[in-house]
Amino acid sequence: MAMHPSQLAILVISCDNYADLWRPFYTLFRRFWPGCPYRVYHVSNYLEPGEEGGVPLAIGADSSWSDNVIKALAQVEEEYVLMMIDDLFLTSAPRLDELERVLDWVATERPNYLRLNPVPPPDRPCTGEVGVVSPGTLYRTGTVLALWRKEVLLDLLQPGENAWEFELHGTVRSDRWGGFYSTHRLLLPFVNGVIKGKWRRSALRTLASLGVEPDLERRKVMTFRETLLLNSQLLRSRALRCLPAGCRRQVKDLLSRGKCNYSLLK
């Protein structure tokens, strides 16, 4: 049973302060996934993404990341949404054969959540392409390339939370739900372009190699010191993934007490 386009939509989460990212995002999305059969919704405040962008969902003034997503989901008809962020740029074509098999599995098994970015990977096997993300594991509500049953996402969203808080606290709330899974491989290759409002130098090099030049007058580039700090935190995240899945959350909680400097791809 194939995943019908009426069942699944792609939700690109953005805001007007990030409008400079929309042209490179959709340039690469349309280039690498030109036959995408699913409706693409674009979340913003008041601005529209243009004719190459998705269906505009203008939610008005910012309240919080979670409030914005709740408002956007109220305008989405489809049962499932694939959550994408405006600073995640496709770098090559999706693994379409594998993606189609996974979406066929979704249509049949009807999971509550499926992470297409296996970072961290699933902790128990299920099929050749998909594994289980058990209660008690780390980043169970990741926002990066996450396919959600809409009613479950709405249940877990807490008004007032930013994206990092949703990943941290929403993970704990998600333990009351079963049906959480992740693919074993990344099915939509991407680069994370912006961290804490600034361009990553490595991402700019990747975009340049793809012939895409963002508007650097609109947004600063990370300093070398900020890049070193980011890399050190990424190394910490990789070290966490070496621990047994069942204890990563407790270790992360100990390390995260205090202010978080960057919202990282875990």
C-alpha cells in the first residue's frame, strides 16, 4: 500500500527573519527532488516564499517555535507531516527507492514517528530499513527530517517552548507513546547551513560547490572561535552516541544543566 500524497505533507518551518534562506533552500529542493509528489507547506510570519516555494502558511507574529508549529498544523489537512527546517539544504537526490519502501511501510504500519535522519540511530531492529526508537532513549522527538503523525506531534508540543526545549522536554513526554522509529540510513542527504543565526563556514563551501550563493549581506558568518565551540559540542554529541542507548538521556541531562549555547543536530 503506497503512501498516497493525500496522506503526507512536507512542512518547511521558517520565519520572516530567515527569508534570505528560502531561495537557496528551494533551489536545491527543486533541483534534487523535482518529482516530489507531496504537498510542500511553508511556515512563515507574513512573507511568502515565492512561486518556487511551498504553499504559504502565514501564522502571524512570533510567539514561540512550538506555538508557531501548532498554528501551522491547524492549517494542514494531511494526516502525516515530514518536518523540514529552512536551514537544512539538500546536497544530492534522496535515496528514492529506499524512501518509497519506507513510506510504503508507513502507510501499512501507521507509526507515530519516523526519523529519516538516524542521529542517533534506532536502538532495536524492526525491518531492513527501519528500527525502533524506544522510550527512555535520547532525542526521541528530534526535529530534523522527522515524519510525524500530526495528532501525536500536536499532543507533544508544549506552547512556549523553542525547538531545543521541544527536543529535550518533548522527548520525555514522548515516553507515553509507542510507535517511534528511525531509519538506519539518512535518506535525504543535507547540510545544516545556519547555527544560532549565523552561517557555518563548511556549509557555505558545500553550497558554493553546488553553485548556490546565499546573500551574505543579510546574515553573518560564524567566527573561527564559534566554529571551534560548535565542533567541540558536535564531538560531545558523537561521544554520547557511543554510550548504550538506555543511558544516553541521563548523561545528556547531566551535561546540559546550564545554558545551551547552540541548537545542534544531535
